[in-house]
Amino acid sequence: MEPRAYRQARRWQMMLRGKWQGMWTIARLNWPLYVAALVVLILGTCGVIWSGATLLKWACTVAVAGGFYFLIVSLWVSHQVYDRSDLYRWAWLRRALDGVKRDTMIVCHSGFDEVSPALKERLADVNWVVLDHYDKAMMTEASIRRARKRFPQTVGTKSAPFDKWPVAAQSVDVVFGLLAIHELRREEARIAWFAEARRCLMPRGRVVLVEHNRDLANFLAFGPGFMHFHSHSSWRRCWEKAGLRATDEFQVTPWVRICIVSKP
């Protein structure tokens, strides 16, 4: 009989994305932030209603506006990105994989794999390798710990340090890093990740990097949370120092950028 974790993983892999699944996943994994915003909203509203001091009333009004803005805008943007855009409808794969061999591909994640089952379904003839770079000493975000508890690992996933993969040199056509590699907080670590991808890629192989950027659009959407992302210039420095070059870049919504980075 299969272990319970494997049965749960299969059910997770087979589950179709619901209309609000992406937004609710974000809310569940980051629930303390949303609870805090709700508390600020409630207390601020009470202050606006009952405070007699003008200065305190203005401060409460600002708090109410900030809490309301975060709750509504961040969840609305999450819904637009993860539920309504092309991101998980995958039509962009045609452009991302144009002209490249499709024999062997790697999916890299940092403890939460939401994409490999869908990719395997759409590219069924590919030999897939799924690598989990999670390191509890390095990746201290509470949301990752929650994700690992609530969503089982994809069956067949291999644990691998971000800079040392159990993959032969020049044996892979494509490496996917989808909304995961930003968890490597130090730029040196991201350079090492790209360098390891370069080692594993065949000549003219490519990395498909999908990330939010630290930019104005994400600041307006997520407030101070946009600091968890990295700037586009930082990403570029990382892959160029690893000996890779960008061959295509495009956006899926104003908040997510896809970079196609190729091995010469």
C-alpha cells in the first residue's frame, strides 16, 4: 500500500485549479499578514468613530486606509496573476520553448512545488527532473514552512543544494525556475544557481526564469512586501556572471516577468 504522503501528493497533482485557488493559496500561506491588516482596519475604524482628538482621528484614518488598501489590492493582484492571467494557462510556454530541444527538463523549486504536475501534463514526452532546493537554515520565510506542511512534495522530487545538483553535466535542455529562485536571498547564491544550471545545460540550452521584480508595479500591489523580490538588474547581473545571456524577455501581467536565459 502506498504511503499516505504519496496518495496526498497524487491528489494534489491531479487537482484542477479553481477560479480563486491562486489567491486563496497566497492568503493561506501569508495569513498572519492579512490578519494583522484586518486588526489594523478594525482598530483604526474604532479610533475614527470614537476618538475625540483630531490628530489621533487622522492617524486612525491613515491606518484604516493602509489596511484596506493592503487587503483589497494585494488579494486582487494575486487573483489577477495566479487565477486570471496566462501564467497558469501556459500559452506562454510556446514562446519560452521556441526552437529548443525538449528531451530532458528540470523544474527547480524552494520547498513548494505548484507547477511541475501541470508542466508534466502539458509536456508529456519530456524526461522530467524535479529538484527541491529548500534549506531551512537559509530559507526562513514562515510562508515556506506553512507550504511544506500543507502541500506534499511531488512524487519523485530530489532534494538538492542550490549549487550542487545530482544531474550530469550537459545533459539537460531546459531549466525552469518558476516563482521560486527569489528565495535565494543573497546575490552570490543566485549566481551559483545560474552557474549550476549552466553546467547542466546542453549547448544552446536555456533557463526559463519567472519572477516578480522589485519594481513600482509590485510595490503598488504588495507594499513593503515587494522587498522580498529582487530587481531586474540584480537578476541580470546574476546570470551574466554565471556565463549566461538573456535571449528573450516578456511579461505576464504588469507584475510578473519571464526571462529566457540561454547558454552560448
